[in-house]
Amino acid sequence: MKPPQKPLTLLFFVLSFLTKSSALNEASEALFKWKESLEDSHSLDSWSIKSHDETNPCKWVGITCDSSHSVVEINLPHFNLSGTLDDLDFTSLLNLTALNLNGNFLHGPIPSNISALSKLTLLDLGNNGFIGAIPPEIGRLSELIDLRLYSNFLNHTIPYQLGNLKKVQSQMQLVF
Ligand SMILES: *[C@@H]1O[C@H](CO)[C@@H](O)[C@H](O)[C@H]1NC(C)=O
Ligand SMILES: *[C@@H]1O[C@H](CO)[C@@H](O)[C@H](O)[C@H]1NC(C)=O
Ligand SMILES: *[C@@H]1O[C@H](CO)[C@@H](O)[C@H](O)[C@H]1NC(C)=O
Ligand SMILES: *[C@@H]1O[C@H](CO)[C@@H](O)[C@H](O)[C@H]1NC(C)=O
């Protein structure tokens, strides 16, 4: 007979569920806020927070989660997206390993705070309308293997900090 353990087990279960779902809610709110900021987001109609079931970003188009329900990939190449990255809160997506937005109509600067995504192995912002300097902070993304920024309107000065990206080398396609 061990009834006193039950409430503890239940409490632990509830707590771990709450922790998991709050990280997930944070991710869905961040993604939805970005979607709302876009000038054209027709291809993201499945990104909805209307009902509880739809709020799970793991079920949204272009989003991949891992087994612990953490958003790990955003794959939206050629999705006709138009707008900027200014309203994408990267700090809610810290487990992201891949961000592929190739071939959209995104413009404005590449935010330096993209460097919060320290687990990124793939960053593809190629074929868009990004302007300005390549943020030197991208040099902090030490797990990057594949970095593509080509076909934008970026300043052709490549920050020396990108030399820190030891894993990238053969897969770097920057401004040309
Ligand atoms: C990242 O993954 C860890 C381990 O699975 C998890 O504890 C954490 O809540 C996740 N963070 C986010 C922002 O999803
Ligand atoms: C993008 O727009 C084109 C032309 O309107 C359309 O054919 C295509 O299906 C759209 N792509 C997505 C992912 O919605
Ligand atoms: C990220 O930086 C951009 C400007 O570089 C800023 O507009 C935006 O508010 C920042 N976002 C967050 C979440 O800090
Ligand atoms: C490109 O960036 C470098 C370093 O930030 C700066 O010195 C230069 O003036 C910029 N060039 C243009 C055309 O914006």
C-alpha cells in the first residue's frame, strides 16, 4: 500500500505536461505573430490558433517537431511569403535546427538576433529580397553546416566572423 506516492506522481505528470505545453505555446504564439505580420501568408492557412487542436504548431504546414514536441524545423521554401523577419521572435524557437525560407518575397534586413538560434545546422534565406549587411552575429551559429544567403540585395562585404563557422565551408553560398 503506497497511496501517498500517487499525488506526487500525478503532480509530476501535470508539471511535465505544463512545461512541455508552455514551450509549445510560446513557439505557436511566436510563429502565429510572425504570420500575422506578413503581407502575404495565404500559403500558411493551416497556421491557426482558433481551436485547441489547431494550436499545435507541430501540425502546421512547414513545421517539424521532435519526439518531445519541440519545434526543430521550419521548411517553407517557395511559399509565396512576403514580409520581413522583424516580428519573428527567435528566442521562442531555441531548438530550431533548420530554417529554410528560400525563394520567397521576404525583404528588409536579416535580424542580428537570428544568432539566438544556436542549434541551427541549416540556414537558407537565399532567393529573397533581403537588404543590408550580413549580420556578423551569424558567425556565432557554430553548428551551421549549410548557409545560403545568395540572390538577395545584401552588402557584398562578408563579415570576417563568418570564418568562425568551421562546419560550413563547402556549403556556404553567400552573396553571389
Ligand atoms: C528545447 O528542448 C528541450 C529538451 O527537449 C526542452 O526541455 C525545451 O523546453 C525546448 N525549448 C523550446 C523553446 O522548445
Ligand atoms: C504560390 O503561388 C503560385 C502562383 O499563384 C501558386 O501556383 C502556388 O501554388 C503557390 N505556392 C504555395 C506554396 O502556396
Ligand atoms: C530582433 O532585432 C530586430 C532588429 O534587428 C528588432 O526589430 C526585433 O524587435 C528583435 N526581435 C526580438 C525578439 O528581440
Ligand atoms: C557594407 O558593409 C560595410 C561593413 O559594414 C560598410 O563599411 C560598407 O559601407 C557597406 N557598403 C554598402 C554599399 O552599404
